[in-house]
Amino acid sequence: MAGGKNSQTGFQPDSDVHITYEEQQKINKFARQNAKLEDYKEELRVKQNELKNLEDACDELALMDDDAKIPYFIGEVFIYHFLEKTQSSLEEAKSKKKEEIAKLEGKCADLKTIMSQLKTQLYAKFGTRINLESEESD
């Protein structure tokens, strides 16, 4: 495919590299999966921080008197619970948060598997002419 092709600026600088429609679809899919993975990782960081806050709250409650009334934030208001009810509510919130984290970790693992398969296929075809590594590899 000589002719006017050499003057075009393309994805690959090498004139002997041709990208088929299917290969371009794989590259696009990899990019979409990578963006989704970054979103999941950010959501995971937020949820892990929320879990840490819940755990810290549980630790603080250990220092409280049994008959103390604890302000507990639900929705947009604070309500007052006795210590036992507050501890129970926090344990339930921690359990839910751990489930959310586990689901997100599963989604991340699934995406990493898909991306790994795509990387293998694309590196086999393009070698060093393509870079599919993120700036921070996990």
C-alpha cells in the first residue's frame, strides 16, 4: 500500500504496520476497560476509607459508658441511640461496606483478566509499537 499513504500521520509510524478493524476494536475495548478499571479503583479507595471511618467509630465507642446516648447520623439528621444500638448499627454498616468492597474487587479482577487477554493478543501483533501499560501498575 504505497502511494499517498506515507504522508499521512497515523497511529503507527511504521509503514508496514496495518491495523485491522478487529484489532482497532480490541484496542478500543482495552481503553474502555482500562477507564472502567480506574473508576472502580477510585470507588474502591472511597469505600475502603469509609470502612476505616466505621472501624474508627467502633473503636471510639469502646471508650463510652453503657448508658451514654450516641448521636448517629442517618440520612440527613442525627438521632440518638444507646451504646448497644449504635454498635449494632455500625457493625451492620461495616458488613455492608465489606460486601460492597468485595463486589468491587471482583469487578476489578474480572476487568484485569479481560485486559490481560487483550494485552497478550495486541502485544503479540504489535510488539513494542504499542504501549498498553498504565502509569501506575497494580
